[in-house]
Amino acid sequence: SVLLLAATFVLPACSRARATTELPPLTSLSPEAALAARSLIIPVKGVDASRVRDSYSAARGGRTHDAVDIMAPRGTPVIAADSGTIFKLRQNDAGGITIYQLDPDERFIYYYAHLDRYQDGLVEGMIISKGDVLGFVGTTGNAPKDTPHLHFQVMLYRGRGQYWGGEPINPHPYLIRHGRRQ
């Protein structure tokens, strides 16, 4: 009876002590803090952080770019910036061959555009890990044919299957390589 009473008071105290050392759920953080906690990697294999320019606010035909262009030779592997799910595979006039990826907490959509092609076997609904090859750098869509690059955008996920039109967030400050921020 005394042992049971001691366990009643000690165990909850131990549980609380462990809980305070854990990170809060990413859903309770601001979008910027949650994105920083995701530790995105540069989504083009072999590209050094020093080569990634912040083109997020650049003008593009009367609008703001709202993405980062990562220059690389045609055919360079495009890798998952984060773990998550392949939400949509689409082709359109602007982005060409594109991928919409949902992060594990269903808070962010990662948009990869101007791909030359998809990785063989890539399908909607596939669970992927950070660093998995998704496709290959190209110039499809409205990309200049002599400027292969990856157009990489991060958007807040609007829910209910709406992978398009979420509020964009500049990914440049959140990209890391080998554990170091840019």
C-alpha cells in the first residue's frame, strides 16, 4: 500500500520531467520555427550552399518569384529536401514536370519544378525520406532551355487536398547542408 502510494506520486513526476526535455510538437510552433526545425537539405545532389542564391523576391514577369532557383547541370539528381509523402505529380505549362511533396506533419508543401523527368517508380502517395532521389534537373515548362535548374518553393499547406496556392515561405534561410545553416 505504501509502495503503491509512492509510485502514484513518483511516476507522474518522472513523466513530467521527461516531457519538459522534449521539443514541442511542430504544429504548435510558428510556421517559420517549424520550418527551421525540419532542417531542410538542399534538394539538388552535390550543390554546395554557397552556390544557392536567394531568388525568392526576384521579379518574374510582373510578379514575385516566391521560390529559389538552384542551378545545376541537366540530369543532376533532385533529392527530397525533407521526409514526407509524394502528394501530387503534375505537368503544366509554367512548372513543366513537377512534384508536390507534403511534409510529415502536413504543414508544408514542397514544390519541385522544371524537372527533366521523375525518378523511376515515383508515385503519388509514396512515403519518402530526406535525401531520396525524386527526379532530375531539367528545363521543362517556362524555364529557359539553356538554363537547367530546380525551382524549389515552400508553401503552407491549406488542407483538404489543396496542394496549390498556399502562402509561400522563403526556403533560402532554412536550407542546410551537412548540418550547417547557410
